[in-house]
Amino acid sequence: MVGSRPAGPAGGVLVGVRAGALVFTAWVNDLLLGIAVAGIIAGLVVCMVWTVPEWHRFGVGMLVGAVVAAAACFAVFYAGG
């Protein structure tokens, strides 16, 4: 939309949490699929952080959300929960 601003860090964190959970789910079901999904999400984060200056805060939020969510899922899964 004309005149609209890019999404902020809160939106990035929400998308990142969903992306991190998706990486975990793919990784548990099939290692190669998990690597592929992680690569796609990493590419999205790189695009948001380094190539689109207006979306920098969204990209950083997405990176933080994805890393935290994936780490939490892996920790719970491998701790036996």
C-alpha cells in the first residue's frame, strides 16, 4: 500500500517463532527436509536484514524468533519431553 510502513520487530518475532517451529518439525521428520527448510528460512532472514533496509527490524525479529523457537523445540524434544 502506498504510504504504509514495513512491519516492526514484533511481527518479525511472531513469524520467526512459526518459522523455527516449522524447521524443527521438518528436521524431526526428515533430516534433509529440515536442512532445506532451514536454508530457505535463513535466505529469507538474510534478505530481510541485509538487502531491504526498511525491513531490517522485522528481519532481526524474525531471526531472534526463529532461533529461540527452534532451540526451545529441540531442547524439549531431546530432554525427553
